Amino acid sequence: MKKKKCIAMLLAGGQGSRLGLLTKVMAKPAVPFGGKYRIIDFPLSNCTNSNIDTVGVLTQYRPLELNSYIGSGQTWDLDLSYGGVYVLPPYATADSSEWYKGTANAIFQNFGFIEQFDPEYVLVLSGDHIYKMDYNQMLQEHIDRKADVTIAVRPVPWEVAPSFGIMNVDAENNIVEFEEKPKQPKSNLASMGVYIFTWDIMKKYLTDDNADPNSKNDFGKNIIPNLLRDGKKLYAYAFTSYWKDVGTISSLWEANMDLLKDPPEFDLTDPRWKIYSRTPVMPPHFIADDAVVQNSMITEGCEIDGTVRDSVLFAGVTVEAGAIVEDSVIMPGTRIESGAVIRRSIVSENCVISKNCQVGEAEGDIALVGQSTTLPEGYAVKAGAQVDMDEISRKEGA
Amino acid sequence: MNDVMGIVYTSKDDLTLRELTSQRAVAAIPVAGRYRIIDFTLSSLVNSNIRNVGIIAQKNYHSLMDHLGSGKDWDLHTRNNGLFILPPFLTRENGGEYNGVLDALRANFDYLRRSRQEYVILTNSDYIMNTSFEPMIQQHIKSGADITLMYKKATPEITEFSSSSKNNHCFLNVDVNNVVKDIEINPNAASYDNLYLNVMMIKRTMLIYIVDQVISHGSHDLYADVLRPFINSGALKIMAFEEKGYYRRIETIRGYFNFNMDLLKPGVRNELFGSNPVYTKTRDSVPTIYRGNAKVKNSLIADGCVIDGEVENCVLFRGVNVAKGAKLKNCVIMQDGYIEDDVELENVIFDKAVTIRSHSRLIGQKQYPIVIGKNITL
């Protein structure tokens, strides 16, 4: 079989607990973003656009939504006879059955998958970020610098640096030190969770790591420090374009709002770097006679009779006459009934916001309504609050 | 899966559709913001569990091929069956052009013989209808009919045909047992109000036999040389099936315009898109962006548009740009139309990728909308 030069392993098993109710029933990479995408569309489209045609997606937490979304991979042109996209859940063997214990362990358990393609390099990705990146360019630098591992880094504002894995580099961008969430950061170069390993190095270090009973089997906590300890050549690849961690309710909301600026902070319209997504089979959206729609993003299947300002609406959202949606993100299939007012909120998929509900407030933290929630008439959700069906039945029971 | 295959006949370019068909088949005309006319026919077939579909293409089939591709958007890229495009070809017997549907079927006998399904649904693709053919299939099999013709009660909106071209407008006389007693072809004043929808069901082997017989006797017309003699002689059992859903034949610019405007009615949208999905080629556009000066009313808008102007009673296709100060009323703007600032448009149809520069004004009549051809800059 022909060798693959580089294959990608996408870590999609994380729960994303900081996203609260949003990830109660689905893994974080499956969370909807930007009107018609899901978070995982970004790394997958980046792979396709970077000519990386073999991607293993490592799933563990709530994989159903993700599995059915990825399907055959046709959406991203990844339905190939040799290569393509593979969903790789944890599995049992004759003598053990293990969940993925950590990021490094997840990849270690799939060495068999990697070896069938006999690659020279392995690209490790996470399903947590919104960005457009040419991995091929990074691979080229990795090869040119004869690095053992190349880690993509991005400068972040100093005040938020303590919440990232920070790389300290020398004048040639060689990584000299890695600090996980340092209190006093020496640099503001955050790891983007995008690594390129020379396969031989990955094989050795992940095998050794697996044999170490004290290891947490994590790239940041174990693998990178071990490589540095042994004096391996770790190179920092600087990335300066838009990159947003959408791991919290407020950052997910902000990243959606970034799309509405003119010009947008993050441009999805570049025909040479399309972001692919599985499109629902729906007609164009309809804006009715008395509707007001401004500074917003609207997609197929929506029916708008009410007022929508500064918001992102996903496929098949209905906004009835007299309803108001402002500064909000409304996910697929949700219905906002007349008289309801939604401000600074994220409303998940397939919800019904009944008449005269008040969700979120003009100021304060972002409110969240969980998946498939039907809010009773006149229900109020305060700024920063989260509500789902369980919460409502509890309240009704009381 | 049904034991039925579909054959879709795409008619030759129709001059009454002016610029819209100068470079494409009627079946390939863009409609309803993101579709082509043929999407409705294909989706109806697929939604009726028909998985072997042959498309009889005519000479100008480039745009159709480009749209259909492998058929994957209709789930017709299967290992057996799937989508077959049947363009005219040149042999000792064929002149490289189809002379009507019978001639096209004759030229594609190999495909018909090789197919395994018991029945064929033979349909045109110049109409908008989203239905399931299952009830007709059931009736056809149960009644033991040789041929079943689909019809609809004619109303003025449906029969608003072109007066200049007589394009196989057929009306049926149907008795209480759904047996077809008479067919009128292109009457000036029809005696019956049952409009034949150019959709018929027949056994595959019988279709092959009839086509062979008729062509070898030098005849070419499905309506005058097959249906009329068989109905009149009673040699075959020809039944009718009444379709009750939305149906519009796209035959004139006015008909095209009216259909697009029809989509602004919730009832029509619901009938066409509410239950059975309509599949089409995906384009991976971003969602539509509304800017601060956007004022949009009663309009159907596809993805990928950027709107900062005023839009009323319009259908905007994918990737249309409406700049600040522009005013659009009763317009159909196809893919990638670019309306610059302070432009005023009323009762206008733009084919794909038309650009209109700042401060221009173009006002048509509702009864006779202005049509601007593809890739033109005004």
C-alpha cells in the first residue's frame, strides 16, 4: 500500500464540561457554531483544504451526535477508498478493555490504525477551536526545521495567558520550556493544541508513556515535558490569524458575535478556504411582512415574523410575530413564540420558547437554554442562568 | 424499495422562456432561491423510493450535467441503479438529436432492457410539484391498468399557458371508474378540466414493445401516435390518477415569475417543502448576513447573501449582494447577483451573476417582467 505522508488524529472525546448544559447530550466538537456549522467542521475542513486526506476522529463522550454527523465523510470530501475519515471509539481486546485515559493514551490505543497508513508524520488536532489554518504550511516548516515535534502557538493577551498552556521559546522559536497554566507567564505564546509529530518519535514516546503507571497520559502534562527533558527538537510554529477557544458559554457566544462585525473578525466567505458542513435539506429562509432583521446571520429553513437584531440563527428557526431576539444565538429547529423576548442568550437545538417568555437580560452574563427544552408560557431565565427540561420538571414538581 | 424506475424527459429549449433557456434546458432553470426545476421531479421520485432514474438530456445538457453530478445529492449514487444521464448520441441510426420522447426511448433501449424494475414512471421535467408517486403506483398495480396517466383538475392559474406555442397540453375525459375515455391534445378550448401532467406509469417491457412498434411504423408522437389511438380503440386499459397537490408547469416568463412569487405564500411553501424534502446540489454557502440598513419584507432568501438595502416581495438566490440604498420590489435575483448602492429594481428577473451599477433604475411590468441574461453587467 502507498504510504501516506501525513495523517491527522482529531481528539474529539472531551466532554467540554465548561459548556454546561450544551454538552449534556453531545460532545463538544458537535456543538453548533456560526449558523450552519459545528465546531468539528473547522479542523475537518482545514484538513481537506490542507490536502490531508486521512483523519482519525477519536470519540468517547456522547459520540452518537458526532458519529451521525460525520457519516461517510462525504461532506468534507473525506469519503475515499484509501484514507478518508474514520471514527475511532475506545474498544475492548482479549485481555483488556479500556476507556481512553488521556489524550496521549487515546492515540496510543490507535497505533494500529496509524500503522496501516505507514505515515511519516502525524498531525494531532483538537475539536475545541474555531480557526482556519493551513496545516500543510506547518508541516513544511516541521520538515524544513528537521523538528521532532512542531507545536502551533498563538500570542494571546497577557492577562489571559495564565489560563493556557504557555510555550517559552528561544530566538529561533525553539521551545525551551512548557508551562501548563502558569501564574506568572514568561511568554504569551499559547499552545493551540495542534501538534505535528515525526511518527517514529511519537511511537517511542507514547509507548514509553503508556508503560509509565504514574503518567496522566496527556500531551501537555507528560509527553511534551518528557521530550523537552530528553533535549528533543521542539519547534513553535507561530500562527497569528483568528483563533478562538470556544470552551465556555461566553466564548462560544462571543465567537458567534465576531461573525457579525463588518468586516467580520472571522471571515467564512473565502472561496479558497471553504468551511464545509453537512447542510440540512431545507428551503431558503423567509422574512415576513412585519419582520425586522438587522445585523444578523440567518440561514435556510428559518421563518422570521418578529424582530431579530445582532443575532445568529441556525437552520429551521421560527421567530413568530411580536417576538424579539437580540444579541443571541439560536440553534437549529428552535421556535420562539410571539411575545417572547430573548437577549444575550444561547438557545440550543429544538427548543420551544413559549409565549411571553423572557430569556436572558440586556446586560450581564449569557443565559443558556439546553437542548429540546420547552419553556412554559411566561417563564423567565435570568442573565447567566442555565435551564433545561430536568430543571423545569423539578420546578413544576415543587 | 419500489419495483419502479423513473425516466425523466427534459424537453428541448423553449423559446417562450427567452433568456432563461438560451443556454440551458428548461429542467435546469434555477427556481425558488436554491433549486433547479428538475430537483422537484427528482426529489418526488426519490421520496417515492425510486432508486433507478434515467435522465433523457437534450443537446444543451451541460448545465444539467453540472448540476446533477454523480447524483449523490439525491442519494442516487448507489452501486446498483442510481442516476443515468442519457444524452443524444450519434450512430448510424441516430442523428445526434432526439426527435421527441419516443425517439429518445428508442435510442436508449439498452438502458431500458438492462434495468431490472417491473414498472417505469415516465415524466417530463418542466413543472414544479413535490409529491409521492406511491399512491399512483398502488392504484396502477391494483387496478391492473396497462398505462396510468396522472392528471389534475385544471384551474386558471394552472393552465395559464403560452398562447403562441402549443406544447402538448392534454386534457382527459375520465369516467367514474378512473378509466380514460378521451384525450384532447392542444385544444383551443378544452372540453374537459382534467389536465394531463405528463407523468405516466407503464410496465417496462410494455413500454419497450410500444416504442418499438410505433417507431418502426414511422410515428414519433407519444400523444397523437400512442395515447390517442390506444384510448380511442380501447385496446389497452388506460387509467387516470388524480394528483391534488401544488402543480405549476413552467412554460413562460410570466409563469416562471408567478411561481416564484407564489412561494411568498405560507401555504404554497408549506405544500412544497413542508413534508417531503426537496434535494438539490449543495454549494456550501455561508448563512446570509443582514447589515444595519437592511429592511426586508415578505421575501424568500437563500444562503450566502449580504443585504444592506431594502427588499420587498423578492426571491433572492444564493450569494446575492444588495448594497445600501438599493430598493428591490417584486424581483427574482438568481445566484451571485450584485446590486450596487441606490439601485432601484421592480418586476425584474436577473439570471445568474448579473451586476447592476450604482444609481441605476429598472422598472418592469408585473404582467411582463424585465429579464436580464446571465453574466451581464448593466
